[in-house]
Amino acid sequence: MVQLKNKDLYFVSSNPNKFREIEPILRQYGIVSQLIKMSIQEIQSESVHRIAEDKSTYAFKHLLRPVVIEDDGFYISSLNGFPGQYSSFVYKTLGNQGILKLMLNKVNRRAYFLSVIAYNDGHTLKMFSGKTQGMLSKAAAEGGWGFDPIFLPKNTNKTYAELGRLNRKSFYSHRRKSIEKFSKWYITKRLQSGNR
Ligand code: IMP
């Protein structure tokens, strides 16, 4: 049974890496959050927004507290957007080496990450997205998680993994962009409703 502390909102995910990146940003905006480690079955959909929406509805019904969930997609241009919404499955099955193999001899190495944040408090369901364009590296760097070792965001020659080690991933991150949009909206909503 999950122990719910008294927080503004609950971030529901099976992936603590996401919360590790999101929590300090929420805190900068004065938003107090707790990770609820839970895996939610994904619906079959082409749309990361639809998946996020559905997961937030499930999470709210489960906890009956304001929830935030995040769903991501990783889209590789020369593979027609693969793995997209199947990124998690493809990471587990092919891994970074498998992706780099698929990219051997490809000239176009463009790729992007999409993050969709869904907030659901039972009355309001609101979504925010963040996108980061970049390229696939030729080799995997050390460290990070998921596709961090092979993704070079635009305007830097370092991968997410290397940026993470320098505490610089957040500056480029798709997740930072979506959670900042959410945080700005959330604190405005809180001010308007007279809470704190
Ligand atoms: P999910 O379906 O939202 O769990 O995420 C899709 C997959 O994309 C994750 O399992 C990771 O493999 C990958 N992913 C999402 N965000 C990141 C990131 O910031 N760095 C590295 N990989 C990521």
C-alpha cells in the first residue's frame, strides 16, 4: 500500500529517473511533490498525448489526489519516426546499440524527444508538451539512462548523458520544457483559486 504524504501533487511513474529530473524544477516553483512508483498499462495509440491523458485518468482514479504523469516519445527522422510512442519497449528490446546498428550508414541522423505532461485532479485535465531536436551520436557515451548516451541535443556537441554528468541536461531537456510550462500554469491556477 502506498504511503501518501501531504503534497501538492503526486507524480505517478515506474521510472524514478523522470522524477529525479522533474522534482527540483517543481520545487523551484514552490510545488511540493511525491513520487508514487506505479506502472500503468498503456493503451494502444499513435499519440503520446492520448496515452498521457489515459494514464492520468487511471492514476487519478487510483489515488483520488491531484496527479501528474509524463509520457515520452523518441522520434528518429530516417526511420520514419521510429520508435516514437514505442520508445520504452524498443529501449528494452534493442537498446542503444541496436538503435546505432539501425543507423549505420544513415546520413540523416536527426531525432527529437517529445515529453507530454498530463495533470489530472478529477475536475481539470490539462496537458503540456516539450520538444527537443537533436541528432543521434555515432557511439554511445557513458552514463545517463534510456537514450541519454546516444542523443545530442541541438546547439551542443555533448549527449544527454554527458550533459547529465555536468548538471546541464535540464537546460536542453524536453522534460524541463514541459514541466516548466506546467509549473507556470499550476502556480497561476493556485493564485487565482486563493490557495497560498
Ligand atoms: P515512456 O513511455 O514515457 O516511459 O518513455 C519512453 C522511453 O523514452 C523511456 O523508457 C526511455 O527509454 C526514453 N526516454 C524518455 N525520456 C528520456 C530521457 O530524458 N533520456 C533518455 N531516454 C528517455
